[in-house]
Amino acid sequence: MFKNYLIIALRKMRHDKLYSFINIIGLSVGIAGFLLIGLHIRNEMSYDRFHKNYDNICRVYSIDDRPSGRVTSAATPHALPKALANDYPNLVNVVSILWAQEIGVRVEDRIFQEKVLAASSNFFTTFNFPFVLGSAAKLSENIQSVIITKRLASKLFGQNSPLGKTITIHDQLEFIVAGVIENVPSNSSFQFDVYIPNDFVYKTLIPDEEAKWYSVGVETYIEFPHGLSPATLQAQFPNFLKKYLPDYMQGHLSLGLEPLKDIHTNTQIISNYFPASSKLMLGLLFLIACAILGIACINFINLTTARYSERYKEIGVRKVVGAGRWQLVEQFLSESMLLTFCAFIVGFALAQWMLPFFNEYVHRQLTIDPINDGALFVLIAGFVVLLGIINGWYPAFLLSGYKPVSVLKNDQKKIFGRMHTRHVLITFQYGITIVLIFCFITITNQIIYMKNHDLGFCSENLVVIPTNTHPTEDANPQKVELFTKMLQNDGRVHGVISASYSENVPGANFPNQFGLIPEGGSENDRIEMVITRSLNEDFIKTYQMNIKQGSNFSRTTSMDAIINETAAKKFGWKNPVGRRFRFAFSKELFTVIGVIRDIHFRSLQNTIEPLIFIQCWGHPNFITARIQHGAMQNGLTYLKEEWQKMFPAFPFEYHFVNDLYQNSYKEEERLLKVISIFCVLAVGLASLGLLALSALLAMQRTKEIGIRKALGASIANILFMLSRDFIQWVVAANLIAWPIAYYAMSKWLQNFPYRINLTIWTFLLSGLLAILIALLTVSWQAIQAARANPVDSLRYE
């Protein structure tokens, strides 16, 4: 019996080549997109689960209550790991990670940029990275030992054993290779090719830092013994911090625990070393993949139902001669399964072809290998069967359920009164497309708004040079000051308009936060504010900040301060100039000499914070130069040459202030790229299905069109008649899609303190675009039918 069904299905595919081709291609595109996104989500959800005791490992995170709100970060105090290990000896391990960054690794005269991880020596005890050569035991014998991956060992030493060989990091630090591990899996949060021990960093690069509680910058991981709940330890954190934190940090810093398996998909906790993938993004990708596959399936069902409608008489005859309903269902499902299987083969090949491009976009190394991945094979096999059943179930039961008399009379059933099923499906299909168009327009407008929003200062042509590019030392502050003065005096002929130095710069990183107390106040009057220190008198001028009250700095290292409008409001000062305040840990008083207009020190994803600028303390980590418009290349060349003369041991690096802000919007731009790609796919699939369906329905109404033309109907009349049904359901799709799109985008926009408003034009534009696309799709086929010769049309039967 199945053989007969297969022969009939193949015969129908050969007879209806065009519609079979459209069905297969449309469905294969949906399948390819669904496979790629499904593979990506599966990989993202598997991160760090290959470690033996991943269920018993947690990351400690810090909660810092700042003036602009609460900040949750993976960075913890440098003194925390040892204090935890000492106070809680029942913990299996306390692992600390200092940093993970791209650094130059040299062997002889060959230099490669590699990811270097600095962590405590028990790192390989808690986390499972199998050794190929050597062991972690050597790390305790020599703190200048390193572990490298198998990939890097082959790259640096070829077939020779790397054990005992010397490599140079950052062109100055020499290490001995003590071991080689297997390549780090792609689904590991800790991506690195070189491991160096924390002991070396603390003893050589940042001595005494390990004992500091006010210095934050290490990630801490705890391996719990079986039977000890992380919640038990977390409940003891308040008393633990009360024991160790300095007085001025009490009540402002708290700790929490996060399971290792969750760190890769939790963007609520900021990590400077191991970026997370947004769960919202993954969920949105999954919904989009389902939407694209849904549109493809709707095309399949619509075309299949419409094509089966030409087989009413065949169905009627089969029923008259004794065919049962289940026999007809089996036949139609067999045909559907065959088409779905063909679409899957094409879709699988398409996904394999697209995989390199997709990997480049998501920055992963995904593979589709169902032969070696049993779970994936079972998943794919079940997916094909389920999709075939979904695509064939409705047409099979709809057509097999007709009574022979009704079928032979060609009396089509309808649902929901006068609505054909295909109209409901078209409405749903275009509803998805409209939602995607609406999201694309909204996200585009929000990104444009954030990128072009007034920051409160002139950010154009500002070049920032970090002064901490040396691995073992900071730039001498006197030399930084001298270099800045030279730029001010001699740089003008090279296009440098103004220059300054400072501890922090707008857009660069999280600024410092300290508790401030107004003059005459007590600890109860303490207010948390953001401080930028160690700046010279030209900082405000270089950034062209607007002084609303008072004056600019007149000399360096004074006890003067400049605040922003938000800081004045926090203090409750209507006339701040001349008022004084002190830091909670000091008795020295600072005098406010000026108030600047509020600026966005960080990106527009954050609210404006109360800012204080002072000239003393801290270290000048950045030099900023404003270069004349049109002289950028000449100015950069001059900066590099002079930098290398004054700081020969410090690599020259620079950033544009505008780029520092733009980099904050990468997640939004990535989301926009995803939406745009799938928006095009959705429009293409919906149009393909509508084109095929309109062509089929026009062919079924050939005789009617011929009669209308013979009675004097114009091409415009025929065009209106054939387009009307489709367009009215696309209009209905707008009414359904708009509330859904509005709710989704309203929720998304709530993540931004500064955001656009959803205007009526966004609704109208998304709706009109969908209607225009549908009209153009249907019109082409309708015009072809309307221009046909009535004689040929009436000769149809």
C-alpha cells in the first residue's frame, strides 16, 4: 500500500513541477533557518556543563549600590578569595581569575596575539581541562610557569615538545612551559590559549593588591562539597563582609552566588572578561526561527490545500468505490511526508552551506554532524516526521472528511462562517511579517536615537590615549603632564587644538564612586557620587563641556571641585558655587567652583549620574587630544611619534571617544541585524506563498475571468477582483499584529532610560509596507490573468 502511495505522490510531484518546487524551496528555507538557530541556542545552553562538578560550582558576584542605581558585577575585591578560603575551610576550592585578554605571545622572532588567562593555581583542580603533557603541579614550584593549549603548542613549536621551552608575553615577561592541555571547548566561558598563575601577577605586577578590599577586579569561583547548599553560604555573607570591609564600604557592597551553568546566559551580571549571551536574545531568536518556519509551513498548507481542491472528483470517486477516510489520510500524509523530506534534504544542504557565514556572525564554531552526534540525529529525525505530519494533517483530514456527494458537486467547506482556512493562514502569516517589520523600524530608530543623542559635550574629533599599556608599570605622572603640555604648545601646528589628562574619560569604563558628606554634615548625610580624579585644568575645555555656574579650574592639584547639575540636586544646593564637601574617609574639604551641564558620562543605556571632578589623587590613566577637523591623520601621526619618543616602553594605543560610546550599542545592532535578516526572509517566504496561491486561484477562476471580460470588464476590474480578497486579509493582519508588536517593543524599550516614543507613523509604515508587498505580489499574477484572451479562457474546459 505504501508503495502505491509513494508512486502516486511522485506522479503528482512530476505533474505539478512548479508548485512542488515552490513548496520544497519555501519549506527548505524555513527549515535551514530553524536548524541554524536551533543549533546556536542548543550550543549556548550547553556552556560549561562539561565540567565534572559543574552543579557544585558558583561564581561570586558583587552588588554595588551606586547613585544611578544598583550595579551587579562579577568583579569582586582582590582580598575576597583568600578570606573565603580561610573562613570557610569546608569549601572544596576557591578559585580566582584576575584577567583574560588578548596579549602578544612571542617565541624567538615570531609574535602572535593570543588570549591569556591569569588565575589561581587551583584553577585546573576545579575546572576540567585535560592535560596532554605535563601537569599543574609545576605551577607551585615556579610561578613563572605557564600552561598552553594543544593548538598553540603546535603553532609555536610544531611537532617538538614544548615542555621546558621559553615563551615571552607582552614582549617583556618570560615564562617556562610547564604543561599542555587539550584545546578549550567552544562551549566554555573561559576561552584562553595561555594560562599564567595569579601568584606571578600579584608578586610581580601588582604587589600588595591581593590584600586590598577597596580594590575590585578579580572574579571568584567556589566549588562546594556535596550536601552544602550555596544558599547556606550566601546567608552568611552579610556578617562576613561586616568583618572585613572598611567602614566607608559598609552597607554599600554585598555579595551573591550564581551557578556556573547560568553565567553564560545571564547578562544581568557584568563581566569584563567573559561576556554573556542574552537570554532575551536567545528567546527572541527562537521565536523568530519558529515564525519563519511557521510562515513556510503556512505556505505549504495553503498550496497543498489549494492543489488538493482540484482533486475533489478523484476523492469522490475513491470514496464511492469504497476508500475509507484513513486510507485517504494515509495517502495525503504520505505525499506530505515525501515533500517535507525533499524540503528537509534541500534545507539541510542549505544550512550546511550557510553555516560558515552564520558562524562568522555569531562568533562560534558550530557544526552539523548528525552521524557523530546521536542526540542531534534523533532530534532531526523526529523533526522531519513531526513537520511532515503538521504540514499534511490539516489538508488530509479536511479533504478526506467530505461526503462523496458534496465532493462530486465541488462544494468546498468553510470555517468560521465565510472565512476560508487559507484566509486565516494568510492573516497569521502576514501578521508575523508585520510584527518583524515593526520591530525592525523601532530598533533602528532607537539605535539612531542613542547614537545621535546630545551627550552634553562635543564628542567629535576627540582622541583618547591610555597611559597604562605597559604590563608591569604605570606611566610616570610627571611625564604624562609634560607630554600633555607639549601637545598644548607644539601640537597646534599638527592639528591638536587642546589636550588634557584624567583618571577616567567619558564612555571608557565605570567611573569611581565614593561617599561624600557636605560641610557640617555627619555620616547620616553621606551621598554616593561618581568621581573623576587626577585631571588638569584643561579637561573641561578639551571636552567643551558647558559651565552653567562659576568657573573652570585655574591651577592643577588644588582643592577645587566642579560638579554637574545632578550632583547639585543630590546635595540639595540651589547655589552650589562656594559650597564645600568632604570624602567620607577624609577630613579635607573641597570647594565647588563651578557647575557643568549634565553629560552622559556613560552610554544612553544608563541614567545620568551625579559627577564630581577634582584635580588631586588618582592616576592620569588617559590623555585626551582634540584634533582639528580635517587634520586627523596628521594629528594621529604626530601623537604616535611624540609618544614613542617620550614613552618608548609603552605601546601606543588610541581610541575615539565616539567609538567608546558606539561600542556600547553592539548588542542592539546585533539584534537589528538578526531582525533585518529574518524580516527579509519572512517577506520573501510570505510573498512566495502568496504568489503561488494567487496564481493557482487565478487559474481556478479562468472561466469566470473569461466571462467577465466578454461582458466588458476592464483589466482594472479583474485586478481589483483578484486582489481584493488577499488585501483585506493583510489589512486584518495589521489589526492583529499591531498590539502584539507594540507590547513587545514597549517591553524592549523599557531597558533604556532614554528612549524613543512609539508613534502612529511606525504602525502605519509597517502596515503600509506589508500591504504594498502583498499588492505587488498579487498584482503581477492578476495582471497576467486579466490580460488573457477571453476566447482562450472560455475554451478552458
